Amino acid sequence: MKNLIVILSLVFISFSCQPQTNPKSEQEKSEIKPSKNEDGEWDITVLDSQYDYFLNAIAKPMNQYSESYLKSKNALLVSEWNSYYFSGRYRNIVESSIDYNPKENYGLKFEYKLYQVFVYVNWKYKLRLNGLSGSDAFVR
């Protein structure tokens, strides 16, 4: 389950070459923030071979979702995820908060990959997330 933290941390964090002059507080250290790639597009990188398998073999294809649908689902799921984090619930799985702004235009690819991270967590760790669509949830 510790792999989930590594997965989610690497999902949104891009490492910066700039030195930090002020140490971050504990809350800032445990926050996941989306960032843009070199092409200026929002992107997610998940370093877990099972996630790639899941995305290619189990997850529904991206063309089955609209960007607006995914954006609304992600807003609910991030809120639910963060409430689990701040309450300490499922602390073995949810070890960081996610900084997500539903007003930001992340693009369909980013929204899809973020949504599939939640579906993947549900699939792999059996964590029930109420914001998941019934057809995407693996735990009833």
C-alpha cells in the first residue's frame, strides 16, 4: 500500500531544479500538485507497471468520456480523497492531499488519467470512492 503514495506523488509532482530557500511545512510536503510538462500540457506520470497494465487492459478507453464529465467526476473524487486524507481515514492508502482546481483547463488527457488513477486505486486497493461512476467501480 505504500506504493500508492509513490504512485500518487509521482502522478502530479515534477521535480524542480531550483533550490528551495525556505523549508516547507508538513502540510505542504504532503500535498500533490499538478504541473505542466515540457510541451506546456498538463500530464500525469504514474510509475507503476500495474497502472500501465490497468490503463491498457482494464480501463475504459478515453473516447468513452467527455472532458466535462471527467472534470466534474474529478472535482468530486479529489474532494472525497482530500477529506479522507485530512480525516486520517484510510491512512495506509491516502497519504497525501491533491491540489486540483476544477476551474483550470487541464485538458481531456489529464482529466482522463487523473480519473483513471482513482479507478485504479479502487481496483488495486479496493478503496471505495463514492464519486466513481457505477460502471467504473470495482467494489460495491
